[in-house]
Amino acid sequence: MTQIFAHRGAAGTHPENTMVSFYEAYRVGADGIELDVQLSKDGEVVVIHDELLDRTTNGKGNVKDHMWKDLQSLGAGYKFQKQFARATIPNLEEVLAWIQGTNMILNIELKNGVYPYLGLEEKVIALVRTYSMESRVILSSFNHYSLVYAYRIAPEIETAPLYRDGLYMPWVYATSIGAKAIHPSIHTAPDAIVAASMKEGVAVRPYTINNKDKMRHLFEIGISAFITDFPERAVKLRNTIDVQ
């Protein structure tokens, strides 16, 4: 069955990368949650997508230049400020402590392409091991050097390279770096690539699928999973297809 991963939680209807967004993804029946992590000035693993605070919070400047206690005090309601004014930035430990009690998969994107956060991989892996989530966590990144390093120090945790441009025989590349899956932009994942990758045992989970017709097509070809801002929409559609 094609799995549904909630992109930054239910980011289409709730403030992205916040606990309220993750709770919503769980409520509607998503199989997994995708989130992003960076490091604060004092080394806390912070759940946030942008390197800058400006778009999704009422703060300013780079995440890396702020202490965790200061980041905690920011509002993260984003464009959903009226409904979710109390939303704040979580850290990875808070998410792990909660998701451990569910059956969900957690896809952690290491956001170390712009700033090479020293120790990010070790900190994330240590937290995953603390909560015994090794079998339910996927580490992804556009920084493939980071993924190779993560695989070397924690081969028991699945890794999956993210990429935006066409990649020749991506299943071969994924295997060469120890990855069990690929997370491509949907624009670089034609059906033939999806089929060939899955035939070779490499899972395919493209991003970001919000259109119902595209969702339906991916369900029909039996893709491993896809990442969406609207998990409720995807779950309802999958249920309809299952009934048929």
C-alpha cells in the first residue's frame, strides 16, 4: 500500500513544523511525518525548515544565531496565526517523545546544505537511539555527504537522498551510498524511473504531491509513498481507491 507522509506535518492547513501540525497529520491517518532540523546557537536540534526565522515565525535572522530558549519564545503560527496563535517551534526531542507512542514513521530532513552544522548528524542519531526509533526513522537530505556520514555512523537507520534534478539510474546511486530509498522532486520521477527503482528494491517517495489527480495516479502505480501538504486529502482519496 502506498504510504502517505505529511510534509512538515499538515502544512497545507496548519502551521508547518509545529506540534499542532504533527498532531493533525496523526489525526487524519497519515503513515508518516516529514520534518526539518537545524541547530540553534547552543546546539539544540530545532525543528524548522528555513535557515531564516522571518517567514514562519515572528523572529528575525538565522536560526543558528539564536539560543534555544529564545527560539522557544517565538510564535510560529505562520499564515495560520489567527487559528494557531500559540504555535511554537519544537525541538526534535519533543517530537520523538510524542511520536514514539504512535505507529508513525518519522522522516527527518537534515538541513545542512546552506550552513554545515557541525555535529548535526551525531545529535540527531543520538536522539533517535535514545527513543529507540531506529526502525521508524528515515534520514533525508539534499546534502548527500551528510547522508553518507550518517549511514557510516548509524547503518541501522534508513537514509534517502533528496534531489531536484534528473538523476541517471537513481536506484544505482542510492545503493552506492547505502540508501534504501530516493526522495525526488515529482518532476524528476517519471513512471519508468519509479518502476525501475522499486524493482531494484529502492523505495520511491516523491515530494510535494498536493494535486488529487497526481495522487490518484501514484496510488494506481503503487508507488512506495509520497509526501504531501494535505495528508487528509490523500488519506480520503486512498480510502476511496481501496474500496473500489
